Amino acid sequence: MNKLQSIFLSSLFLLFFSCSQNSDDSPEPEQEIDKTANLQGTGDSANDILSNASFDKIKIEIAHVTGFRPTAAAMTEFTDFLRQHTFKEDIEVIFTQLDSPEEDSLTLQEIAELEGENRTVYNNGRTLGIYIYFADAPSVGDEEDGGRVTLGAVYRNTSMIIHEVTVRRLAAQSSFISNADVESATLNHEFGHLFGLVNLGTPAINDHEDQDALNHCNVPGCLMRAELQFGGSSGKSNLLASTSSYEDGVKAGCILSGQSVLNLLQSNSGKSSAAPGLDAECILDIQANGGR
């Protein structure tokens, strides 16, 4: 065998060996995300949110239908609220723009299904993932003419829905409040339930739960207040929030009513913040469960 043939055969062998190696090196499969920790009940992650024991960062995914992104002012007030009551200094907010689901209204089950299709942020290492969906459709069963509309709801330990289309319609009814005011009140109230308030994962040090609207506070002026006295011919209160309810297997820890929030914000207009804060009893509870 001459030298030229030897070189040619050696080249063919190396080429065959290289191809054989490449064909055996199949790409590593993508690691599947464990979503279990983010699919628990409302309030189940209260201590994880409030303290830095297991997580020292919160990453919040704001998923919003095109044209229904929340205001920058509301997001600032919301993250300030989180820093005020939790030990999380590292709070990251990302925005995910989504196409409209093209629905006239949304059930909780449909909302949960949309989350399954679109959510990208989950717990990862020392980072706790939160998902908030700003929808272009109202809640099923809303009665706008009667003032019975839903602004938002929490339905899992790290999941929340804000019916932004309803928020804007409600804010438009008053010249004293803005979209940001209603967004802030809704976000902060619902996140109060993710803190575990009231008796929803964070035990009450002193009894301050409204027995007519469980998991809500009975202290006047509190953000977590269940009933607000507005008078009227019936002499009865308007509900700020409904008690827990089930819908198609998905449990809502709170469904926030619209008209009462409008009245609340109007009564607070002129103050530094239209949205009320947590009262001393709620603060005492979250401090005992790892919060500030």
C-alpha cells in the first residue's frame, strides 16, 4: 500500500469514527419543571412569602392581555407593599404579553387552564415564583347593572387573577379615583390572602375574623376588611369580598367585589394612598408568621 492510499484510508476511518461519535451523542432532554409547590391552596406559602427562611427572592410574572397591562404607579405601590410586610428585598417583576383568549367572561377553571398554558415563572432554588394574570374579560356571573362585579381573586398559593377590564370600568365611574387606585387596592388585598390572612395559612394571634365572611378581618378600615358600613335603606353592609368558593374543582380563597371597593376608595380619596393598609391585628399575625 503506497503512502497516498494509507493517508486516504486513515482519513476515511477518522471521518467514520467522528460521525459514529456524533450520532451517539443525543441532546440531553430538557429538565422538566416541578410545578407542584406552586399548585397548592391559597395561603399555603404564607411563611415562604413573608420570611427568608426558604426563599430570599420573589419573581413575579405579570401576564397581561395586550392593552391591559397594569399601571406603573400600581406596580410601584404593590412592590412597596410587599417590601413593607415581607423580608424580601429582592423583588423582580417581569411582564408577559399575551393574546386575548377571546372570551366574553372567564370561569376560575378557564383562568387556571390559561395559567397552565402561559405561566413561565415557578419556584427555582431560593426564588419564589408568583403568577398574576390581568384579563380582558370579566368574571362569569358579573352583574354590572346591579354593581355586582368581580375585580380579582386568589385561587392558589402563588396565583392570582385581576379582571383589568372590570377594574377600568369601575374606576371610570368616579372622578376621584384612578385605574392605579383600584389596581393597588385589588392587588394588595388579594396578596394579603397569599400572606395567609385571615386564618388562611397565618393563624390569628387575637380573634379578628369576620364570622359572616370567613378569612376576612372585622377591624374597621383594614385592607382585609370583609364588610364596610355604607348605610342605605336596608341598613346592611356591602361585602368587600366574598368567602371562599369552589368552581369546577378550583378553589377561590377570595373573590373581590367591585362596588364596595369603589366606595372604600372614594372615602379614602385625598389621602396619601387611596388604598387602605393592614390594621394592627393583621400586622401582628404576619409578624408571628415570619413577616415584618
